[in-house]
Amino acid sequence: MKLNNVDQNDLLDFLENQCQYNDEQLQIIQEYKNNPTSNELLTWFAQNSIFNQILSRALLNEDFHRIFLFHSFLTQLHSQLQQNQPTSSITIYRSQIISNNEMKLLKNNINQFISLNSSFFGVADRTKALDTLNTVSPSGDMQHVLFEIDADSTIASTKPFAHIGPSAILIMTAPIFHLKSITTDAAKQISIVKMSLCTDADYQSFYRSISVEMNQTGDQSTLRTLARIFWKMNRIDLATFYYKRFIKQLPANDPLLRVIYDDLGLMYLDQKEYEKSVQWFRKSVEAKKQNSSPSKDTSIGK
């Protein structure tokens, strides 16, 4: 997706409003505004900056509007992780306290793919990860878990990962893992969850339906593709939002407007909202008339 100044400015305005009394966070936003391709991006993200806080919240709540505004930031984050990615396979460790219900869900998905609606931070030192667990005692229905993730950059470049400090490692936002096994270390009273970061082939399979959709639209616009995906998901509110956002970005005489109007007409027809459907089809007809001009006779008289 191409970087869009309108979306970028909307994001920065929102972030500034969220931390208007926090000078440290405002300074980070200003530095990013001055240089969105800065090599400090990984550092800012790792330091629990406003970027990390708001994006994590948006992913957790499936706030697609907010996630969309982050696309420029995520593009740069992806690029910098790729540039700093290890050239060999590594094991990433993450200690966590989870509920018994969450553990049950994990056990039900052994040998399956699981996705996380968040950024994934871990460490390269297993002992350090275990030491972190020892500082907190689980209570009630909670338990200690150590995640061990095998990550190989030679076959898993879709979600790049890189060291962002002496031992800290960041995997690109919303990774997908293959859950291989869950064992119990009775002596340490912890569960060991072994996973591997999905390969590029796994991702291709996982997102095949989206790729098909992009091919069907001819990749004329990522916004149109996004709208059509939400339409297929029956998220009509989000589909309408992105169709209308696309309309605002097109010139008044752009022939693609008619295509978008037709999409909206068909979408509402599919929803049996006939009045809205007719309104959009009428706009399509009007757009066709405006873009059609009488042919001019340029022949030379004989």
C-alpha cells in the first residue's frame, strides 16, 4: 500500500490528541513526523511508545479504522525489521501468565495455526525469560507459561523479526504461528508451549482468499480491495466506510467512480436494502453521462 499523507496526518493528529500532556510522547511523535523513515522506529516501538500502545489496543479491539490509519507506520516497521533480520534460524522465548481457559484453548489447537492480534515481543535468552516468570506468582485460575518459538528468516519472511536491544526481539505485528506441542515442567511448575513462526508458504495459504479478491479487483485500489473484503465478511459498515473514503480521494471525473458506485449498488442489493441500492446505481448512471462526451467530427471535408 502506498504511503498516503492524508491517512498519515489523521494518525498523527489522533496520537497527539491522545498524549497532549505527555511531552516525552509528543517528542517521539514530532520526530516521527519529521522523519517517518527514521532508523529509530524500532526503538520507539520497543519503548512502549504511544505508537505501540494505541496499535496494540486497536488490534485487540479489532478497531479496523484505527488499524488502517497505521498502515504507513506498519509499512516502515516491516521494512526496518526486514533490514535487521537475522540471517539464520533462532529461538525466541516469551514468558507469560495466562488463564486456565486460555491454556485449554491452546491445547485444543495443537498442530493448528494460531494468530495473535498484537505485536509479539520475546527474548533470545531462555534463562532470562524463566527468571521473569519467577518474579510473579500466579493466582486463582492463572498459570505460568513459557513460549518457545522457532523462527527461520530464510523461510519465514512475511512477518520479519529482529533484535531491538541486547536480548529483546520483536516479531512483526499480528504474527501467525504453528502450535506444535505443549508439555509440563513439573519441577518448575510451568507449561512449555512450542511453536514455529509460519513460513511464507503457510501465509500464502492462510491469505489465499484475500489474494483472490485482489486479483478480482485487478488491484485497481487497495481501498477498494479492502472494502470488498469487508463486504464478503458481511461487515457492511466497514465496507461502506472504505468505499466512501476511496470516493473522496478520486477526482470528480474519474471513470473509476462508476465502478465504486456499482459496487455499492450491488452490495446494498445483496443486503436487500433496495432504496440505497437504487441511489448508488443512479449515481453510477450519472457518472457515466458526465464522463461521456459527444464525438467530434474531425474529418476534413472533401
